[in-house]
Amino acid sequence: MRTIAHISDLHFGRIDLRVCEALLADLESLAPSLVAVSGDLTQRARRREFAAARAFLARLSAPTLCVPGNHDVPLYDVMRRFASPLARYRRYITSDLSPLYLDDEMAVLGINTARSLTFSGGRISVEQIAHAKRHLCAIAPDRVKAVVTHHQFLAAPGDPTPDLVGRAPDALRALEACGVELLLAGHAHVAYTGDVRSAHVAVQRSILVVQAGTATSTRTRSEANSYNVVTVDDGHVSVLVREWAGAAFVDARRTDFVRRGHEWLVEPHHR
């Protein structure tokens, strides 16, 4: 069994310090196999924001995998935005923009979807798809395979204009061929789960989408701050949303999935 603490959209520069400290305490108590951070570590990609994000990550005991988000690319510094969009991310967080976590039971690959040419949206390049396929297809099928991006493959319920990741059909065909089971992302500041096939006819096999809300930002939308606890165990996946309740994080809702052939099905008692 493996546990992924999936946190996203930290937005250092506009955080609630009480929530931040409570999140650190919650993660320490959880002791996950991996903390996956799906982008937007900062609000405006400023040095002091990246320094604060780095200090936060340094306090985590568990292994950590990070990808950048669109807010980690400078917005108003046009020269830096196009000449070296992720220079500060590389300096303060990690120089690895395609991190890979491997253990005996799972493989988790991070893919950078942040781009200079768009303020909010993101995409996956042909080269990134080839890189993902080369690495993930080489990993034995007995490991659960997951991919972490900032931009989502599946829209939030009721969102008519989602920033879905560009070149998604091509990416999904490659990830499906490699046996990827989970897609973890953020960006929308809303926590939800679903089957990627509900939006992409290019995929024949069920792949679970797990979306995280904003973990620490004051820029919440329709939900309180939250993060996901994703538990993977022999054909079962549990997604537990831990939500800020004013003094601590508490269990908000849980969805359990079971693998039946090529399908991920919601277990009936959690419908």
C-alpha cells in the first residue's frame, strides 16, 4: 500500500499562515509515501515567495515531487517571462522539470505544463510526451503509475470554460499505452475526481483523474482550503479530501475506486 499526499496551488505570497502551519502538522502526522505538489507554489513568482515555498518544502519529512504552475512564471516582468520563465523555480525549488519518483509499488512522473505564452493555460509538448512514454513504458506493469501536472485533463463539475491542458489527446494516448492509472493536477482550486474518458474519446481504458483544491491560498473559490490523501492498494484507490475547518484539517469526503478489468468503478457504498 502507498499513500500520496496531493497538495496544490500553495500560492506563497497570498497564504493563510494558520492554514500553512496546520497543513505541515497534518502531513507530518500522515507520514505519506510521497508528497506530490501540483504547481502554483507562488503567487507572482517573486524571489521572496519562492524562498518561502522552499522553506515550507524543507519542513516536510516525506519524499517530495514538485511541478511548476502558471503562477510560477513571472507575469509582469516580460523580459524574464520569456527569456527565463522558470529560472527562479529552478533556483529555489528544483532544476528537474520532469521529476520521477520510484519505489517498489509505484512510479510517479511530473510533467511541466506551465508556459510563457499564456497567462493561465498550459500544455504538454511533443518532446514531453515522448519523454513520458520512454520512461513510463519502461517501468514494469506491477507498479501503479501516476502523472502529476498543474493543468487538468478533466473540467471541474459545472465549469463551462476550463483551462484543460493543451495537446491532451496525444498525451493521453501515450500515457494509456504505458499503463498510467492516475492523473493528479490542480489549477482549478476545486477538489474532484473522475474518469478521463468522460472528456476524452481518445482514451479506451479508464484513467482516474484526481484534482486538488488550493492547500494554503487565501484565493479560495467555492471550497475551503484542502488537499487529497490518495491511497493505492492492489487494485483499489481511495481519494480522501482533507478540508480546512477553521482550526484544523478534517475529513471532508472520500471516494473509493476498484479496478475491474480496464475499468475504475466507484465502490457502491461510497456513491
